[in-house]
Amino acid sequence: MRRRDFAGLVALAPTMLIGTRQARAQTRFVRVATAGSGGNFYRLGSGLAAIWNDTVPGVRASIQATGGSVQNVDLLAEREVEISYLAGNVAELAFKNEGQFAQRPKGRYAGLRAIATLYPNPQWFLAMSWAPEIRSVRDLRGKRVSVGMQGSQGEAVWRMIMGHLGWTYRDIRAEYTVHQAAIDQVRNRQIDAVIWPDAPGSASVQQMIDTGFARLIDIDEDIIAFMDSQGLDYPYTVPAEHVPGGKPFRTFASPALLATHDQVPADLVHQLTKAMFDNKARLEQVHPLAKFMTLEDALSGLPFPLHPGAERFFKEIGRA
């Protein structure tokens, strides 16, 4: 290389370095906490991250498989993620430092902020053909019961139900499984019942019914009333078109929502919220649950305040 060419490269080096640093500074990383791989939060989060990467300039979004809502509120509180999928009832308990969060430091979850309600998340209850005596939640005493992953919304809800019944984990033989693992347990006759939340039209519930072993049982009315009295959960009948077998299913539900924390910049949250709703049709191709995501219901049942960036978006469209 000639000396003057080398000198030119040396002269350009600082400029190239500055440009690289500026590009890095302009890139905004968005970490999205979902739940177990294969579940609804995971699939929706994967689709949403792809939309943000394609449509929001400078954003690099990635998803994290987690143990579910209980872990996700802690990830938000510790600022280890920017966005999280949450079950409304778990989110509310955390924000209020109540229930299983009562012993956590006061104010730990004060920075949680909402983006939007996404869809209803009903509680499902299935019993197996080899346990015909199970006709009520109270008949689960001594049975092998799938209650969801430890630390998940499902397990948190089951703890609330046990509190209402006056039970502890000594009263059942708990299996901390969900989705594919629970389906395999049904096929292998390793559990007697399943009781955890999943969305309307749940593929996991459908697959368990398809084994020919599982049957749906309505949740006890007193348990529905109890859950309704505790916060965001509300009585809910899953429409026949979203129930295997085509018969309405009586239960309770909690809103599923997208959340963030108060340290995420308002302009970024505004862009992410707008991109999500602008690309709803694309998200529906990833998961049909996105059909339940409507602007009319987006501000219903929020467990804590809206993030200013999300609030700006809803004001712009006349919803806030």
C-alpha cells in the first residue's frame, strides 16, 4: 500500500469509528418476556418482535422464554426486559404487593405500566376418563393434577383457589406442567385432571380432548364468585365456537395484557404500540388470538396505569 493511501485510511478511521458508535447509539434493544415456548405468549411475542423489527426504525426486538407472569413482573421490576406479557390478576397482585407478592419490598412493582389489554384468558378444567368421580374442583383431593408451571399465572391462580377451599399442596398430587408436557401426560395416563388458564380456542385443550380421554367440567360457581371478588378476574363463558365439542364452558377469566415499565422512553412505547395495532392483521396470521385484540377493549381491565407513550397513542385515535 502506498504511503498516502495508508495515511488516508488512518485519517478516515476516527470518522468510521464515530459512525459506528452513532449507529449503535441509535439502535434501541427491546427485550420481550413471554412464557414457556409453544404457549400463546411465546407465539404472540415472536410475531410481535418480528413486526417491530420490520416496522420500527432502529429497534432490535428479541423474545425470552420465561416461567410466565410471576417471573415476568419481576423481570420488569428489575428492568431486565422492556416489554412483558402478563396475566391481569397476577399483575394486579404484584402492583398492590398483595397475595404471593405481599412479602416483597414495598414499591418494588410501582414502576409497572400498561400498554394494552390483549384478550380474555379463561381458566380451563379437564378431568380424565379414568377418574369419572371428578365432577367438581373439590373432587381433586388426592388426585394427580396439572396446575401449570411453578411461578406461572396458572399456579398463582391455583394457589388462590386452594386458599378459598382451605387446601394446601398436601391435598393434591401436583404436576407442574402445561401445554405439550401436560398433553403427553394425558396420553400416557399420568395425570387425572388439568386446571390452568389458556386462551379461548386453546390448541392445548383441543389436543387433550382429541385423545378421547379428557372431558371439560364447568368451574364451581362459588369459585367463580370468589375469583371475581379478588380483583380483575370476572365470570366468563367461553363461546361454543371456541370450545372443543361446541358447548359453552362456564368459568372465570383474567385479561391478558402487554406491559412495560416507567423507564422505557415514551416515544419508543408510542412507536411500539402504534406498530402493534397497525399490523394487527399480520399478527393474526401468527396466532388467531390476535383477533381478540381490539381498540375498543384495549383499555379495559388494566391493573396499573398506562405508560405515557401508550396513552399518547390512544389519545391520538380518540380512545383515551
